[in-house]
Amino acid sequence: MIYHRKFVHPKSKTWVVFVHGAGGSNVVWFRQLKEFKKHFNVLLVDLRGHGKSKPTSSDEDCGYSFDEVALDVIRIMDHLEIKKAHLVGISLGCIVIRAIDKLAPGRAESIILGGAIIQFNKTLKVLIGMAKILNSVLPYMWLYRLNALILMPYRKHRESRNVFIQEAIQLGEKEFAKWMNMTREIKSNLNEFLKREPSVPVLYLMGDGDHMFLPMVAELVKRQVNAKLEIIKNSGHCCNLDQANLFNEISIHFIKRNSVKEGLPV
């Protein structure tokens, strides 16, 4: 069972589950935890191979899939008897959340996707191809630092970039390689998500400086009835860190408005 931390609110019946991205851990939500705990029950997870979710002996020599990673989160929710929750993700964690919605429709009350990855453009495809080639000759952290610099290139993104780099150091080369191999299935997953409407209301939170992914999200939202886009100014790919106060305010308002368990004021 993957590592998790739960924080139970004395009155609220509403649960919020946070899902980090590749190379991160539950630590990347440190600027959300205090504020969200004031309103909701909170569940933080470390995806397999990340943070304190160390790989088991059976995982050592086999790869992962997004469906398997999503099932890990569903099992934790089952273990804690969380029947429904609002799911909040960042970066590649957004793909995990969409996989949860596919595998267990009805478990999400709403979905919030920050720095969402919904499609690969030509630039990203080239970068991933180069990373796969270079992974055999260069230390994985060189590749991760380069990737972080490309996604978050500006000086004002330095702090969030450093947080993700520090977290990735704990990932290790073997786990990095497994997640890198998962890029093979990302295309099919993303194509499915583009065609299929989410089962619940979805809020996309994107930084105005998220040059790689914002244009594609903006186009997608135009085609999806159940989706809404909020652009956070002076923010990059990791908008939950760059502009935490705005991220929290918008997210909490959205969750309260879409909570069916209790008539929460907005």
C-alpha cells in the first residue's frame, strides 16, 4: 500500500485527495495543506516509487502503467472508506486523476487539474525522445533539471523549480527510468481523455507562463461542456507553488460549490 497521510476535519464530511506529479511527493502540496485543512478532510499520497512509497520487491524489475498507479490511489480511498472525494492534481498527476475517473467513475465529486498535461506538442515530443536517448548515457538528474528548466524557464519560477528538483533527487535512477517508460502510454491515455467528457465538473488551473501546456488546455476547454479554465497570473507550470494563495482560494471555492455532501457556503 502506498504511503499516505490523512487529516480529519472535526465537522466536514468532504474529502479532498491530492495527487502529485512525476518526480514529486506529497511535500509539493505544503502550501495547500494548512488552508485546505480548515475546510475539508485531506488525503495526501506518495505515488509508487515516490517519497515514502518505496517500491516492493515485486516492483523492482517491472514497469508501471498509469492505470496501476491510479488503482493505488483508489485502494487507499477504499482502505480509508472514502467513497467520494474532490481530486486535485498537478502536472502528470493530472493524468493519474483522469485514470481514476476512468477506472472508478462516481468516486470523484469534482476534479481540479493544475498545470495540466492533456496533449504533447511537437516540442515536447522531441524533448521526450531526446531524454530517452540520453537517459542511457547521462545521470537522470541532469535530464530532470533540464526538463524542469524548459517547463519553468523564468527567474520567478526558480523556487517551484527547485522544489521539484529536490523532490526528484529522492526518486532514484531506476524509478525515473520506469516513469520515463510510461511516456509510451501517455499518448493513448491523452487521446482517450480528449475524446471522453469527464464524469464530473473539471477546473483547469493554469499559470499564464505555462507556455508548454496552456494553449492546448485553452483549446480543450472550448470543446468540453463540463470544464472550466482559470488562468493564474505571474505563474508557471507549478501554479500551486508560484501563486499558492490564488490557487487555494479558487480551488476551495470550486470544491464548496460542487460538494454534494454538505451545503457549504461559497
